[in-house]
Amino acid sequence: MLNELFPAIDVNDLIQATEETFYMTLLALVGTLILGLILGLLLYLTSRGNVWQNKPVNIIIAALVNIFRAIPFIVLILLLFPFTDFLLGTIRGPNAALPALILGAAPFYARLVEIALKEVDRGVIEAAQAMGASTGRIIFRVLLPESMPALISGLTVTAISLIGYTAMAGVIGAGGLGDYAYFYGFQRREFDVVLVCTILIVIIVFIFQFIGDFLSRRIDKR
């Protein structure tokens, strides 16, 4: 049936490309979550009026975040070629795309984390401080739990951006649906391959959005 509708499609190659897209997206999402949370917390805690208020450090972190957010993803991949080669010994394949995916998405998520933390009621934080809570307890018992629905919504938006990034990474041979669509569809003028890859990417986006919305609703007790 599939071969009749889309004669240029190789089912095994399509399954492998889909698995590579999930592989890159999920691993990059874990790295983005960790790095983005650290950067977002530092942006918030070192800003004026907060427990680690430090203007020079805040300016440096904000500058790094803004610089990496400003670099187009395709350019970032090329800039990171020496670093990726040093780290992984290759600049091709799904693993080679991970450093660029994480460094491209983490600054974006860090800003969403900062925005989510700013929405936490200052009265709750001041009450915790008045009871002698340490900074660690304020972070893990107040800031992160109170902002969890917004953090999950932000992570969902970031995950969808990452899916788009994996498609672009395919153009330089990182594998995944973008790679399959470009090399086996566009370059060979087999546009049914491009169409099927596009449909699969849209379906993956819908899956991530559904999971993110579901988790956010379950956690949000307001």
C-alpha cells in the first residue's frame, strides 16, 4: 500500500530515519533541560534583588545566552565542527549533531526558565527566607515546584524547536528525517519522500505537544 502511494519510499530507511530523529531529539532535550535549568537559575538568582545578586556575573551569563541565541543553527553547527570532532571524533551522524542541538536550544530554554522563575510569588520566597531556608532549599522546595507548569510548557516549546533543528542537522549528514528528505528526496527529485518525511515530522511535533500539555495540566494545581 505504502509502496504504491509513495514508490520512492524505502520503509526500512524511513523507520531508521524516524528513530534517529527521536534519538537526537530526546538526548538533546535531556542535555537542554540540564544546561537550560542551570543557566536560567543563574540568570534569575544573580539578578537584582535575588539571593546571589551579582551584576557582573549576571551580565556575562546574559551575554553568553544572547550570543548563542543569536547564532543561526546551521551556522552554529559549522562553528562547532572542531569542538564536535575533538569531542566525538566525527562530524557526521546523529551523535555529532548533539553538541550543536544542546548549545543551540539550551540558551532559548534558559530564558524561558528565567521568565518562569520571575512569575513565582515573591512572598513565598521571602517566607522561606524568613524561616531560615538555605538557597538550595529555596531552589528545590520553592522555585522549581512553584514554576513547574511553566517549566514544562517551556520545555515543550523547546522540544518542538529541537525537532526543527534535527531536520536542519540532517542537511549536513546528521541522519534523521531531515537527512532522508534532503538526500533521498530533494536531491533525487523524489518529492514523495519529502512529503512523507514532512508528515512524520508534523506527527512527532503533535506527539510532543500533546505530552507536554498533558503533563502541564496534571501538575498545575491552580
